[in-house]
Amino acid sequence: MKACYLMDERDKLATSQAALQWAASYLGELGVRDARMDAELLLAHCLAQPRLRFYLEPQRPITPAERERFAELVFRRGRREPLQYITGSQEFMSLEFLVSPAVLIPRADTEALVETALNWARIQPRSLRILDLCTGSGAVAVSLAHYLAGAEVWAGDVSAAAIEIAKANAERHGAQVCFAQGDLTAPFSGAVFDLITANPPYIARDDISRLEPEVGVAEPKMALDGGEDGLDFYRRLSVEVVPLLEPGGKAMFEIGWDQGPRVQAILAEAGFSAIELIKDYAGHHRVITATRP
């Protein structure tokens, strides 16, 4: 189905209600989860209007140009392009972040990492130096800088494209973050931090092909691939962050829901103490924290 076909069906798509009914049905038939919600969000993006208006004005006229643009957005979603890449943004920690196919889409799971870091940082007796690794869109680093007045926040990523997006997000929210491009801890040799956070790639390589297309195909594989068992980056982090942490400093990493005991063992072997697993709102272990002796 092409946009020109919709233009010929203008009577059926002349209002917001009709357009939403068509889009939800079309996406649902293609197996898209939350098809109605996605249809509403796409129409809201297309028309630059809040979703609530579609309920208040269900007969709001849709112009031919709007129909054609909306149809193209719906077709992209039907091809399983992530909604966030189509709209170019994603909310995280009550902040709106720019995203593109160069970065992983920020998820609610990762808010558990930020909240854990905030809770710990706020009870410290002084302002902290914080480093966020594998920063991607900068969601974690920017959120920490935004909500922690006085903190000195640094962030790194191996992807130059990701760093550019992260910088744009920091500027968007007026967050003071120093960014550096390079392989994991390499750009920060010689520096020392009170807190190091990371949401590293942690999907086992063979599992990536079994993920939904929106993730396994559309999102950057380098942000997903954690090696044969998904733990490669934790093995590196457990060793590489030690010289970057103040004695008594904290490391906090996002983990897969079933990886807790294995990552605990990796950190313990590296000499970390006070290792704790933190659950997300779904009740899954999502964050691991550890203290440098």
C-alpha cells in the first residue's frame, strides 16, 4: 500500500479518528505491539499536536498533505522501524532525548540505574566526579548532570556519532557534561572519579537475532552485542574501572535480568566489595553496585 492509495481514499481518512482507525488496524495486522498507541503518537508527531486533541476533536479534518505524510510514517513503523527513530526522540527521566539509529533508544529499565546513582550521590558529603561509560545518547550522563547540582560529569563512547547526539542532548537540557570518544575507559586514563556508571552491551551474541526487529535489526549492534555470553564488557569493566575509582568509590552498571549472580562473581573476583543487586520496577535485577576497596 502506498501513500497515493490513501489519497484516493480521502473520504475514509478525512478525520483524525478515521486516520487513527486505519493506522491502528494496519499496524496491528503487521504484528506491531501497541498499534493504537503508536498510531496516536505518529499522528501527534505528524500534526505537531498533543494526543489528547484527538479525543477532544475526533472529527478534526486531515488535509491531503497531512494524510500523505502520516501514511509514510505509518508505513515506516509497519516495516518495524522503531517509533523513536521515526519521531526522533524518547522521554527518559522526565526529559526528552534526541535519538537516531546511531544510538540505543533509552528505556525505562535504565532509569533504575540513574535513580540508584542519584540516591547514592545525594547522601554523599561533597560534590562528586562522575563518569558514564557507553553513554550512547547521553541519557544517563545528562540526567545525572541535570539532577545533581554541582556534580562534575564526564561521559564516553566508542562511537563518534553517538557522542554528537549525546552532546546535542546535553545542550538541549543545559547539562554540563564533558564528552570523550574512545574505547571504554581509554580516554580517561589518569583521571579519578567517585562514581562510574555504565549501561554496556549485554545481549549474548546469538540472542540478538531472536530479538524483535525493532531491537535486533534496527538498533546499533555494537550497543547490544555483549559477546558469546553477554558478559564481555563486565569482565573488562571490572578490571578497567578500578584505577579510575577513588578508594571507596562506587561502580554501578545496568545488567540483564538474569545476569546478576554471574556479574557479582566477576566483580568479586576483581576485588570489589559491598556488591549489591537492585531491582527495577518490574521486580527484575537490573542494576549492580560495587565498592572499590
